[in-house]
Amino acid sequence: MEKNNVPIPFSEPPWLMGLPSPYYSESHRKWQKTCRALVDELMADAGEWERNGDVPEDLYARFAAANFLIPNLSSPLPVKWLHKVGITHLPGGLAVEDFDYLHTLIYCDELARSGSMGPSGSVNTGMAYGVPPILKFGSEELKGRFVPDLLTGKKRICIAITEPGAGSDVANIATTAVRSKDGKEFIVNGTKKWITNGLWSDYASMAVRTGGPGPSGLSMLVVPLLGHPGVTMRRIRVGGQTAAGTTFIELDDVRVPVSNLIGTEGQGMKYVMQNFNHERLTIAIGVNRLARVALASAFEYCMRREAFGKTLMEQPVVRNRLARCGAELESHWAWVEQFVYAMTKLSEEEANRELGGLTALAKAKAGMVVESCASTAVLLFGGNGEVPGARIPGGSEDVMLDLAIRQLVKNFQKKVKDLDTIQERPKGSSKL
């Protein structure tokens, strides 16, 4: 969004508006140019696709052919498996070994420039959230059966957690997986709802109940979907993300090999929670860009729209509204950038421990920011425009806020306990 090659205020993050930043290297700047060019090529009609409620059938294959699905995976990338399938570089010549979480941030930000999460969600959700549980927790045998075709785009997968009666309350998932009499299969029964990409997916990384009530009874399975006996899928039309293929899945005595178990039986809750961290942070990045699109569009409109003999921008109340939204937008972006930078320096274990709760908070704040910016845009455009709605996936705002505080309290109490333990240790020699 430019006027005479000068970017409209708030239309780009500060580092793309010419301001210096300590975060981005030459590799990141080259990657941003590559992503923008490819997104402009592959997603040129994204707005029309969202209005029509679907994307072209070959869109996923086109992303796969360009190795442009891989950046959805969390950093560091699975270099060994990528090399096994012949993928050594991403678009623009970026070696898969050099990909870090700042490259992830750039990719997510550029994909969201259409102003809708629908078209981008149609290609990125399954790869971003369905593949990592297999890569991180699956056995080598399980990876060998599924990972090659998933990385190359020959097969598709989704993440299937949410149910009609258990959304953010993962511990109360009701879908069951009971071992067959011969012990060779799980027989799966239940329903999954709000499953993005489901209707196009060959498989689902699915949370199921293999044990008793509560979190300790949960496991994760790779469940076959398309064309598999006992699986029925239908599309759910949702506002703001229609083109992403949101799906209702019914599972009626679906037979799944026991070898499709991801990791250890009974550890499903742990796997789901760790997977959520990547999901929440990437959602926060994309939603910030949606807010940016809305605010910058309103800003541009107010500079040219005249009422009562002067432009809207000359009205103090209009400038005040834009300023308040701009402060919220850029504060959130700076916070997200800091999170992402921390991800490049922390180990996965450290990041899960230190950033899990804060990532939920950042995702919740993203929803507040886009609501503020979109509402202001609708108000300022008046009858001359329409700002598409945005469905913010990944859990409700109230749940994210509560989770963030509980996680921060838990970490604080553990650090205090650890410190007390260290201080209580006897000092000096134990020799007599």
C-alpha cells in the first residue's frame, strides 16, 4: 500500500518502513522480498477467493512445487528429513539449515497481507500444526511412513483437537480410541469440529481418549481421513475464514493401526500443549497484519475523503482514533518481534517453559488489536467500504488470558522453590 512509492503510515512494520532494527539480517531482508514476490504471484486473487468461499484446487500443489509449504514448520526445520526428500533450499536460495524463527515471522506476515486468513489458511494450517507432532514425538518408523509425502505435498494432513463439547477444554476430549481384541488396531469413535483443512486432508494428527478421564487419558494418533471407512466430513461455513476449509468430522468405528500412535500412549495432553505454542505465535503474527491492513486502509481513505469542506484527516477526532489504533498495533508488533527473537536464542525446552503463557497472551492481544483496528476502519469508511471479518482461531480470548496468568504463576513458584532449595543446601565440607 503506497502512494507515489511512499508507504502509507502503518501499512508496513517499522523495519520495512526504513527504520533500523537489531533483529533482521541480510538473509531476513532477502527472504522478505522473496516471500512478497511469491505471495503476490500465488495469492494474487486471494480477496476474490475468500469472497467466493474457496481456493483453486491446485493452490496447495503450487505451494508445494515452490517449496513454499515448508516455512510453516517451526524452526529449526527438520533438516534431515528435508534432505532425505531432496529439499535443501527454500525459495530465494535460503538453505534449510539457515531458517530461523524470524524467517517464520516474515513468512506469516507476508501471507496475511491479503487481509484475510482464509486463503492462506487453506494451505498453511495442516503443515504448520499437523506435521510437527509427528516430527517431534513420533517414532522413526512413524516418521518414515508419513513425513516424506507430507513434506513434499503429495499427501495432506490437519490437526484435529477441537470437538463440539470440548473446544479450549482439551482435557475433556470425548473422542475414544479403544484397542481391538487382537490388539493390532485402535477403533476410533467421536466427532471433531472446526477442523481447518479437514475436508482436503488424507490424515489428521488427532487427539483421542485411550484411557480414563482427564488429561492423563489422552493420546495422539495419525488417523486416516479421505476415503477411509467410517469417516464422514462436511464443510462448515465460517465468517472471516471461509476459504480455509473448516470441517466437521464424524468418526464411526474407524480402524487405525496401533502403529499410528504418536509417541507414548497417555502423553497426548503434553504433545497438544507444546504444539499450541507454535500455533498461537504464528496466529498472533498473522492477525497483527490483518489489523495493519485495516488501519492503513482507513488511514489512506481519511487523507482523500472530504466532508464538510475538508478531509477527514483534518478532523481531530479522526486523528485521535487512528492514533489510538496505531499505538496498539505497533506495541503488539514490537512485543511479537521480541518473542520471535527470543525463540531464535532459546532451546525448545526453554521456550516452552518461559514463553508458553506469554505466547497465549500475545495471541489474545492480537484479537483485541484487530478488533480495535477493524472497528475503527468500519467507522471511518462509513458507507463507502466494507472491512471483512476475521475469525481468530486457536482458542477463546478468555481462555488465553487465564492460561497466560496460570503459566506465569506456575513458572514463578517453581523458580522460587528452586532458589529456596539452592539456598537451603549446607555449605562447606562434610568431612570431619
